[in-house]
Amino acid sequence: MTKINEHKTTEIYQKSKDNNFRYALGTKGEKTLYCFGINPSTASNTEYDPTIRKVKSVAKKNGFENVVMLNIYPQRATDPNDLDEEVDRKEHKKNLQIIINTIDDSSTVWAAWGNLISKRSYLKYCLMDIQQKLKAKKIHWVKMGELTKKGNPRHPLYLKVQTFSEHV
């Protein structure tokens, strides 16, 4: 579902018919921050979860008016341990296409997946596919706080709201 409102923003809520996969959630307009997590929870366009509320708060603090939440893998799971053992290639491909179509050239993208990227071996490959596809868009990647001991950008729930720094 995509809907334009009176604030010249586009509401985005893209999910599978069976609601087992969510590809994009948020609002897109002037000064949009795109944020990448690992996998979507049960948040929807009518009810945000703690992660999305925190992402919106961080975005506002950093001068962004809109946020679109994207994920390295679109399978909904409140617990990343519940992710499929093997990648669903069809869903990964659909996620990639929606990401490419959603993110504008020269956008700011917040890397916020934390150490959850290690939960399944395929997640790092999904991220590499995303980064490869976004290269032509000249994306400005940012992170918040120091990298984890494992070298990953921190998850929003475990951060104090602060300004972004460059993602390495």
C-alpha cells in the first residue's frame, strides 16, 4: 500500500499478502532517512513497535522529517532465532527490488542491524546484494555510535539518541 497525504509525503507499507514478509514501512518525502534492520517485527502502518519509534526519534533529532524502515531480510519474526534456516530466494529478490525502487539517489541510509546479522549465514549475503544494487545510487551510509565488538553497526534499541557518523 502506498498513499500520498496532504503533507506531500508518501505513506509506504509493503508486505506480502499472507503478512509473513514486510518489505518497507514508513513515510517518504522531503528529508527522508532510510533505515536498515535485519528483519521486520509485527509493526504495521497503524501500529509501530519500539524499534520504529526509536528510529523516528533518532531521525527527527538528526534533521530528517520522514523515515522508511527496510530490512536486510523481509521475513517477519519477533525473534531473529525464528528466521528460516535457508534463504527464501524469491522473497529476497522481491525485497531487493522494493529497496531499489524505494530509495532515491544520494539518499542517507542508516546501517542499524547490530550483531543480529550473524543469526543466519545468508543475512550477510543478502546485505552484500543490497549494497551492490545501491552502489549506482551513490548512497550516503551512516551509523550511530561505535561499531559493536564484532564490527557491526549498532541496533537502534541499544543506543542513546545522538548524531550520526559515517559508516565504514
